[in-house]
Amino acid sequence: MRKNILFAATLLFSVSTQAQLLDIIKSTVKTKTGVDLDNPSKPKSSITTTTTNPTTTAPTQTSPVNLGNLTSSQISSGLKEALSLGVTDGVKKLALTDGFLKNEAVKILMPEKLRKIDTTLRSLGMGSLADEGVKLLNRAAEDAVTEAAPIFTKAITSMTITDAKNILLSSDNAATNYLQTKTQSQLFTAFQPKVKASLGKVGADTVWKNLISKYNTFTGQSVTTDLNEYVTTETINGVFKMVADKESGIRNTPAMRTTSILQKVFGAQDGK
């Protein structure tokens, strides 16, 4: 009887020891791997990874601009339409009487190399002649700019915007800057004859010959300048200024997106 009791005690101890060892193994596996051996298909815990900004404890969240299903072709079309509207509206405003002269952002001033003429004539009481010279430069621009729209439109429609997405998501006048970079020289060549005709039409060439002649007589100097080149450059710059303003408006003011393509393309860049 005593032997049976001892045998049973020994067996019970052995089973207890094995159970303890098994518990230790289970605990170790769970700690190291997260796997619960009692229920291996459903780990009690999972390992998660979060990326944090080094300057803050909050998780960093990236919010890329959602351009939806817009294609490069659609973006290019939207940019070109914005530029075309800018040209149309800009030319319409600039072609009015005082469109250049009374708009300080685009007003054509005395050419830099001739500003000493302005100072000298005013000191001699001939300020009205100097004022007339400046006015006629602006009148020539106002007359010539009516011919600018088709020249600009041709440049826009033939332009290949190879990086339309980056232009869309860039600065307020990125498309205008792109247009100017790509077409400035061609626009100048096409527009210069128009300006030359307008300088003669408004009498600016005659007035300026008289103005320079008087200055040369009083000072004994011989000053010349190419007014056609100067007014052509300033007129083109004036149109680009108006186009840039229109582009910025379309980008930042949804109400100015008057067509479906403008709404679709520039609506996508609102979250940039």
C-alpha cells in the first residue's frame, strides 16, 4: 500500500513539473513571437510599425495631391485654356484707350537710355513734349496689341507642355512663365511689324524724332534709339503680365473657372 502511494506521488510530481515546463515554453514563445500556442490561429498581439516625424511624436501622414484620373493631355488642355483666356481678356483690356497708359502695372515709360532727355526737356520747360512722347508710346502699344491675340493663340495651341503635371502643381503663374520662355522670341518676330505700323499710325515716330532732335540741339549730343524694338518688347511683356494675373485668378478663385475643363483640372490642384 505504501509503495502505491509513493508511486502515485512521484507520478503526480512528474506531471506537475512537465506542466510547469510547458507553461514556461508557451510564455517564452508568446513573448518572442506574439503567437499563443493555446490558440495559434489568433495571436494575442500583433506588431505594428508607425513612422514618426523626428520633430514631433505624432505619426507622419502624407497627403499627396489627388489628381484623380486626369491625364497629361487633359492637364495640358486645361493649362492652355487658362492661357488663352488670359490672352483674350488681357488684350481686350489693353486695347482700350489708356489700357496701357493708365495701368501702372504695364505702362510703357520713357526708354531708360532716353530718360536723360526727359529730365533735360523738363528743365527747359518742355515737359509737355516729354509727356506727349510717353503717351504716344502707350497709344502705339494700345493700337498694336489688338493684333496680338491671334499671334499668342497660335503660340499657345502649338506649344507642347511636356511636364503638365508639374506646371499645374507649381507657382501661380507657372504656365505663363513656361509660355514666355518657349515663345518670347517667336512672338517678338511676329509682333514687331505690327508695332512699327502702330508707331506710324499714332504719330509716335514723328514726335520722337522731333523730341530727340531738340535734345540733341540743346545738348550737342547725338542720341538715337530703336523705339520699335523697345515698344514691341514692352507690349509683349504687358500681355504676359495680364495673362499671369488671369492664370493666378483661375488657380485661386473657383468662380473664375468658367468651363468644365478648367473646373476639372484646377479643381484637382486645390489641395496642393
